[in-house]
Amino acid sequence: MLPVLIKLDTERCLKLDFSALARLEKIFGKNIKDWKLGDLSLEDSAKVITEGLRWETLDITIEKIMGIIDKNCDDPIYIRLKSFEAINAAFPEKEKKDEDLEDDVGEDLPEVEQTPVTNGTGK
């Protein structure tokens, strides 16, 4: 999860951690894999921003965020794009895909001498 800066009343940092994503799944009634960003309404975008700010302000509500947006931002597209950016930042691409990894498990491990199991008498 990478932070996303958003300019509202002040510059704030959106973070969609595991808990925030789980709350959004519940709010939207859909599994993350079924989200379509283009289908998110402005209210949905405000919900994403609310959850993205909850890490720094636990008592944040959708009503408080909408009030802050109304007072400080006259561009609803900016809000929508920032909510998309926060969702995308929650899922950074892997540097290497699993199928690209070389099968080198155990290649550099030292040889270990096997010792026989005894009954404690050394025999």
C-alpha cells in the first residue's frame, strides 16, 4: 500500500490498508476483484477517501469528508481521480511475477552431514 497525497483543507495522505479495503468491501457489497472504478459514483469516491483517511482520523465520517470537500475543492473529477489513485496504490505491481522466478530453491545451501539416530547411548 502506497500513500496518496490529496489536497483538501490541508494536504492529507490517503492509505488504503487491509482494514480499509475490508470496510470498503462491506460498504460496496462487493469483493475487491469485482470493483469497476468507472462505476464508482462521487459518493463512492468520498467513501474511499473517508476510509483512506481513517488511519489518521479514527472518527472521520462520510459527512465530515463531504463537508471538507464542499468547502475546499471545486473539482469533483479531482476527488474521483484521487480515490482511483488510492485504490490502485493499494495494489502495487510485483517487481517479478511468480512465473518469472528462477527455480533455484536450495541451490546455495551447504551440505549437511547426516548423523544416525541413536538411543542415547552413542551406539
